[in-house]
Amino acid sequence: MKIILSALILGAEPVIIEKITAPVEIVARSGQEEIGQIRKDYAEGKYDAFFQELDDAYTQVTQEGDLQQLLDMRTGPIAEQESWNEVMKAILNERNKELLKAVAQESAPLVNKMASAVLSVSADVDSALSRLRTLHLLPPGAGTNQDENTLIDIDVAYEYKALHLDLSGASRDQLLALKMKEMDQMLAASQSFEDTSLQAAVKTVHSHLDAILAQSCDMADLKLLAHKGETPVEQKIESILTQYREKFSEISKAYLNHEEN
């Protein structure tokens, strides 16, 4: 079965959410502020020892040849990937409008958090993200040129480390810091690229990464809040998310079935 990507960051990566019991705290905290603090800690080297542990673990699995199961999942985009992407974007826009409508009469903190969570990226950022998402679907060496293969290698390492973190129950800030590290590696590698369009895509995503991650944090918080379902609006948000999650799944299956036939 081929992988098709619905995540709006860079890949189908896990989002780690720490246990939070107070809904007010979930609404009040800002994704932008959270990412700002992580970025500060990242720049100050707080995660360096943590990164080294992950590097050592990745080196070990590559030397032992234990990456094959992960690599086997990277079967490339489906034949109708572009069409699928456009359909999913349209449905996502529908969902986001429903979510905004659901909280329209609620308190300002919830409205603001929802507005951040469903904010659309600009066309140039969307195009750059799409270029990198395509590489996320490819195994090592399957790029159209050496520049793409360089980014694929970086992304494979990141994906293994992210999955390793998810399984080990690491904190959300560690996973987000790891994404910052990956994009810094991609930006550094892209400085010598001959593929100028790919170089530009990396630069665009890198420059907008913190805003993208902040949006992801806000949406993750809202999903957690909705899952609790303690108030009518939380239940409404959960209902909308469930409805569109099922719709995403149905459309994905339809495309996959068409591909296999």
C-alpha cells in the first residue's frame, strides 16, 4: 500500500502531547509562545545531549541494518497524488470553517487559539511544503537528483528519531526541537545545491517553520481539549473533527483502491 500524506507539517509524524488536566490551561497557552521558548532553549544548547543520544541510536540501527521496515514504508507518491492533495486541501478548508463557526460565540482565548490552529499558509509556503512532503515519501536514493537524495537521507534519520521518541514517551518539546534540528540540517545542506528550486523550497520552509509548528501545537491542544468533551463546545469540536477524520479516511481509501486496481 502506498503512503499518501495528509499532515500539514512535513510528514506523517507523531505529535506528542503531555498530560494536561485543566482545559483552561490548554486554551490559555499559546503555540507561538511555546515554540518561542523551545527555540530559545534549542539555541542555547539545552537539547544537545538529547540530540547526541538520538544520533548514537540512529548510527547503531543503521550499522545493524534495522531500518528496512521503515524504508519499506517509503513507496513513493501515488499516481494521483496531486489530485489527492487538492481534494484533501478542499476538505480541510471545509473542516476549518466549521471549527471557526463552532467557537464563534465563545471566549476570546478559545477563538484566538482556533484561529491560529486553522490559519492557512501562503501559496509559496504551501508549494515549498509540498515539495518536501514528496521527498518524505521516497526511500534513500530515489530522488530525481543528488540534492533530493541528500534531503531524503536527512529526513529518514529524522523520521526514525521521531518514531523512537514517540514510542519512548518523550515530551512534546523534544520532538519539536528535533524538527528544528532537521530543518537546520536541510538548510545547511542546501547551501551547496545545484537544484535552485529545491534550495528555495528548503529556505522557505525553514524561515516559516516556527509559525508552522506553533499552528500544529495549537491544533494538537484543541484536539486534546475536544477529546475531553466536558462542555457543549468541546463536544461540538470533537464531533466536527471526527466527521472530517472519517471523511479523510474514506477518500484516502478510495484513492488507494483506485491505485491498486
